[in-house]
Amino acid sequence: MTEAELMQLLAAITPPDEAARAAAHAHWASLAKPLGGLGALETLLEDAAALTGKAQFDFSRRTVAVLCADNGVVAQGISQTDQSVTRTVAESLAARRTSVCRMAQAAHCDVLPVDMGISGAPVPGVLDHRIAAGTADFTKGPAMTRAEAVEAIGRGIALTRQLAAEGYGLVATGEMGIGNTTTSSAVAAVLLAQPVQTMTGRGAGLSDAGLARKVDAIRRGIACNNPDSDDALDVLSKLGGFDIAGLCGMFLGGALAGVPVLMDGFISGVAALCAVRLCPAAAKAVFASHCSTEPAARLVLEALGKTPLLTAGLHLGEGTGAVASIPLWDMALAVYEGCYSFAEGGIAPYTPQC
């Protein structure tokens, strides 16, 4: 995909359907319960209606796409493990034995591991959408070319659209890539004009010395590349990862296909931020699942104007937070479709008192 083709696609993303949102709101109001009594579970389906253009839903088929990629910045000692762990976990994802796989089974959710750029040969059982065998070390120059960033976004868009064509009504996002809290912190620091130290956490459990190396590497990467904060593609290509770019595309693809895309934690939140910076109307496809314990996670949620369903202290990755929120979608829909109405119960409808 060329940048011109990407911009043409983004121009096709329409604003939310407010008539469909109003229809879903009216249906909630007709049910025999206090108005707005289910809080965020009600606005969840109203937002989904505004995205899909209809007030009826089918979330029976759902999947979590786990985008895997390696990051050259690990050479700077910013992670507890080396990048070989990315491949090891990707293999375990293919074997359906990781944390998100077990949680997905409980949530009746499929798992789709995707190789966006793992170092070495392709991993059997992992969908091959690789751009290259990992990004470059951004402390020495751009992580990827602008064209590579566009291509990764394009593959993410195509992935969500394909899943929609296959009948998936709900798509959760996940990621796996040693070093990707470093790339995410770097991108977020620039896009949100925040100090690097504010946006950088311990990831998978860095020591004080490791955290200091991580902060230093991000500062050097920003100084070396001088990214343009007004150009999300520039920031993403210079400081990001193939997983973040692919996830960015998935949110854009959800906006094009009318499919809710569940944001996981900090990393997919940064990808969603990139998507919304590229196309503000794409925000309609972004559904926040939880608030990660990474320090900048709440800042990213606030920038997106999204409220998470869960605050459970999660910081595992792989899409575990997004999958953990799926049962709440099921519960919301169970009431929406099955609760008796005021009319059926012979009860006078509640009316707003303020």
C-alpha cells in the first residue's frame, strides 16, 4: 500500500451514526430497570450501534489478533530478556498455551497470532504478515522507513476487514514483542508532548538501572530522529514497531468495516492514538477494555477520550485485558436482548428527573 492509497482509504471513514446510537439508547430506556442503570455497559452498545449503523448486534464470533514483532532497540539493554523470547512466545501462541489463549477459551474467543516482523524465519502456525525481520535500533536512526510504516498499517487494515468478511463481530487486539513498551513510550511521549520519564514504566519488570537505560534510550532516540509530533506517520516510523503500526491499521480497518476493535493496554492504546491522529473519525471503532498499570496508560486513554471497562491492575499484554472485557459485552447484550420491558411488565416507564 502506498501513502496515497492509505489516505484515500482514511477519507472513506465516516462519522458515527447518531441515529443508530439514539435507537440503541431508546431500546435501553424501554427496558424495566433504572435509566442508565448498567452505566458503561449501556453506552458500550450505544457506541457499537453508532459504529455499525444498526441497533441489533451479533458478537457470537470473536477473535483476538496478537501481533508479534521484534524491536532493534533491545540492543540498548532496555528489557529483561533478549528478543528471542518474542519467537518463543509466538510459538506458544500458535500452540494455544499462553495466558491469552487460556483466557480466550473461557471467553469463547478465537486466537490469531500474526507475525508482523519477528527476527529469523517465519514461525509455523503464525499468520505471516511480516514487513521485515524486526525494526532497526531507533537510537541510531529511524526504526523503519515511512513506506514500511504505511505497509504495516495497510496490513493491519486488511486484517480487520478480512476478519469482518469472515463473520467476526468483535475483534480484540493483542501484541507480543520484547522492547515494545519502549517503542510505545517513545511514540506516546512525542504525540502527547510529555516528558519521557512520565511516559516510561518498568515494562515486564525492569530494575531501577534497567528503567534508567530505557529512559535514556528513548531520549536518545527522540534526539537522533527529531520526529514531527504533528505527523503520526513520521513518529511511528522513526520510533515505533511493526506491531504498533499493524495495530494502528486494525483500528482503522474496524472503522472502515464497522467492527468494534477492543483496545488492550498501553501498547495497543498508543496504536489507537496513532490511528486517531491519522483519522479522527476512526475513534468510533476504538473500545477501551482496561487501564494498564503502565504509567502513561491513563494519559493515553484521556487523550483518546475513552473510559476503560476494567481497572484490574493488568500489565501482561498479549491482549489479555481486551479478552477479559469480552464477558462484559456478553452480559450487556444478554440484558439488551432479553430483559423484559416496562410495557411487558405493566410498569410505568421511568422518566429522567434531572
